[in-house]
Amino acid sequence: MATKDVVLELVEKLLTLENEVRLLGDEKKNLLESYKDKLDVKAFQAALRIAKIKGKLKDTSEAEFDNILLTVEDKLTIDWID
């Protein structure tokens, strides 16, 4: 059975990690905000997400991915807003 000291140690370490994650999130937000005058940050974030997804699809051809994406976009009738 876990002792009180072990539980407290674990709680302390988890709280420390959660705080570090929050701080990193704040740093990321500030970094992106510092680029908002240089580029479209929302478009950049979307492109980054897509690039990460494509990186996970190593066994899928880019043409197949593009065809599926076009089909899904057509079904969702995505209208691009300028």
C-alpha cells in the first residue's frame, strides 16, 4: 500500500509538470502572437497540423490522401473565407 509520503511526492511532481505544461502553452501563445503581423497565424497553425498528419501517413500515397481530402471537402462544402 502506498504511504502518504509517496502519494504527496507523486502529487507534487504531477503539479510541477502541469505547471510547466501551462508555462510552455503560454510561451507558445506568445510566440505565435509575435508573428501575427508577419503571417496569417491561423493558416500557419492549420498547415502545421496538416503537415503533422501527413507525416503520420507514411504508408499512404500523397495522391490518395489528396483525393480523399478533396472528397471530404466537397461533402462538407467548405467555403474559403478571405
